Amino acid sequence: EAVVLALGGAGLGTALAYGGVALFNRAMLASAQPPFFIDVRLAPAVLLFTIGVAMLAAMFSGLLPAFQASRTDINEVLKDETRGSSSFRIGRMSRSLVVLEIALSCGLLVAAGLMIKSLTSLRTMDPGFRTRGIFTARVGFPATYTDTVMQRQFYEQLLARLATVPGARRAALVSSLPGVGSDGGSFEVDGKSYASDRDVPRSSWYAASAGYFETFDIRVLEGRVIDQTDRVDAPPVAVVNRAFADTYFAGQDVIGRRIRQGGRTSTAPWMTIVGVVPTAFSGDQEHPRPPAYYVPLAQHHSNFVSIAVRTDGPPNAMASRVRGVVSALNPDLPIYQVYSMDEALARPLWFIRVFGTMFMVFGFIALFLAAVGLYAVMSFSVSRRTREVGIRMALGAEGRDVVGLIVRQGVVQVAVGVALGLALAAAVARFMSVILFQVQPHDPLIFGGVIVVLALTGLVACLVPAVRATLVDPLTALRAE
């Protein structure tokens, strides 16, 4: 019987798996850019392994009760039945499995809750710069190309022509888009000494053209931002974000201070800080708003740059126009990574959305299975105690007394399962910290919410058979075999 049921379930599960994989791939490709090595498909080896596990589970679930039944002492069964307390001796394994189901569902629900909160934080986050209505693309020269003068002229002409493209309100070039990535390295603060190279601070930095801050609506807090006067022959300057100023110049006036790239032996020119801007989202989950500084693109060599064009209409409509501008300047240079800024910002964090959705689905499936398992065990227990319930009610027990008696048995299972599940969830949350977005792994709100959900689910699963038991006529219950 167990094998027949398992075969039917395995057939249905295989069909669900094929459909689920197809939906998963469609959703992932529509909203994310997964790495090339992620190939989600129902491989034959995986399918055979899963079928094997299902059959082993069927054999286990069928053989174990059969083995127990074959060893039963008939006299003990008759005594047990006459006392009307069979439920305390039968189904011990079932109750243990239900406890395990509750524990596993607790762990998965905590993981789902953490991912849901990560998704919510991601969607409601203010990155600190404009994302709507901005077209982005990448363009550049091979790493072996060393004609920096020609590159600089190309970037100047490209920026000038982008500003004249129909539909373009503002345009800028930057070494890396905000919230997507950045360069990084050591730097020195003028007037400070460092005992060793390990003491030299490190920071993210961007090489940006004039118009960058205006394109992304990044306001200036102090001083000024990079403009047309910051040419290659002008004094080197830098603009820092608020986190940079607070970290390295706390309580000081940062305007006019100098920094330079490199370590203690650096020969790079000193750059004068001319402005302070708000700290924007960096795209790094561990350090979402780190110290960073900006240097003029004209004063810094960069083989590859990102194009950002603020438009009046749909950003993707600019693709052909921008491609035409680049091709007119140099037909050998293609543009790539063509996205709207919203897409560019969302794609590096694709795994949060994908795995967040997966954890949600798996968590609620586990909750459903745990609830069904608890209901089945409680219903079986109540059916075995029909005579006991009849005797209690015949002797004057109220319905609430019977409900309380039965519910208490289920509550113990739920409590034990939740306690084990919380320990499992704490371990799972610790390992999930690398994929969480602005969420603490042991968020008390998530853990408390899962406890409430499991408690309510367990209570409902216990109440249904308990209430049904009180509706049985005592005379019918006393005659029950």
C-alpha cells in the first residue's frame, strides 16, 4: 500500500518538478542576470536519485508500522483497548515525525521570513541617487590600448554628442555605475604618517565626468562637485562622500584637505578635496554605504566607462541612438550591458530575489505538511479515544474539558517541535547572513512571527478533531469498537 501511494505521489511530483523548473527559469531570466554557470534543469541523475529517496521513504513508512504490528502482543492490545487509551501507545513514531516536521518548517519559515524582509528592504531602499529614467551602457578600449590622449578625446567627444541626442536631458560618464560596483585601493591623507602598509587606509573611488552628480540627482552638501573646469591640465581635485569625511576627517573642515592614491611610496599627485556629497548605496551587502571619493575622469585614465543618459522617455529607447553616437566616433567599439538604471541596480542582487522566493515557497510547503501531519495524528488519536470521550461526557465532562484534554496533547508536540526548530533556525540564519540585505540574521521580529504562525497553525490542526470529538453522541461513543 505504501509503495502504491508513493508511486502515485512520485508521478505527480515529477510533473510538478518539470513545471516548477520551467517557471523558475522564466522568472529568473525575466528579472535577473544569473551567472553563466547556473543551469537549472531537471537532470536525469537528480530525478533518479529523488525517485530512489521517495521509494526508500515509502518502504520505511510501510515496513516500520508493519513490523511493529507483527510483534504486537494480542493480550496487551486487548488490555490497551479496554482502557480506551490506545492513543498513548499507538502512533508514537507518528508523533515524533510530526515534531520533526514542525522543527523543519520552523527553520524554513525563519529563512523565508529573513529573505522576505531582505526583499522588502531592497525594494524600499533609498539608494541615495536617481534611478528612474536613466539609460546606461558600457563602452571602452581593450586593456592593451595605451593611447590615453586619444581615449580622453574620445570620451570628451562622446560626452558632448550624448548631450545632443534627442530625448537626452543630461549625460555623464563614470568608471562604474553607482550601486553596481566601484574601484578601490589604498590612499593617503596629507599630514598623516603610517607605520606600515597595513596601516594605510583603503576606500572605494569613482572616476566621473562633469554632469555625473546632476545626472543622478546627487546634491552637494559642501563645496562643489566635478565640473568642466576639472580638465587634465587643471589642479587635481576630489569629491568625497559624507561617510569618507566623517571617517577620516571627523570634526574637521574637509574642504581643502588633500589625499592621494597609493601607499606610503606613492608618487601620485595630491588631490584637493573640493566638495562633499551624500553617501550612496554601493551595491555591497556587507558594507552598503562605505566611504568613497570621486575624481574627475579627465584627470584619471580609465579604459572602460559606463554611459549614463537621463531621458524624458523610456530609457531603453535610447539604446539605438547611443549606439549610433558611439559607432560614429569609433565603429570598432560596441556598447554592452545595456540596461535602464533600475535594471542595472537590480541585477547584481538577483540571488536575493530568486532565493528569497524559493525560501518562501519551501517554507510554506513545509508549514502545510507539518499542519497536515499534526492534524492527521490528532485525528487518529481522537478516533482511538472515541470510547474514552464518550465515558467522560457521560460522567458529566463539558465540551471544553474534552477539547482542552485533546489540544494539550497536540500543544506539547508543537512546543517541542518549535523549540527544536528555533535551534535549527538559529544555525540556518547564521549561514544565511552572507545573502541577507540589511537584515540581522537573528531578527527577533522574524523569529517571533514564525513562533506565532506555527502556534496558530498547530492550534487549528488540534482544534478541528477536538471539536469534532465533542459532537459525538455519548451513547454512540460507548458502543464504539
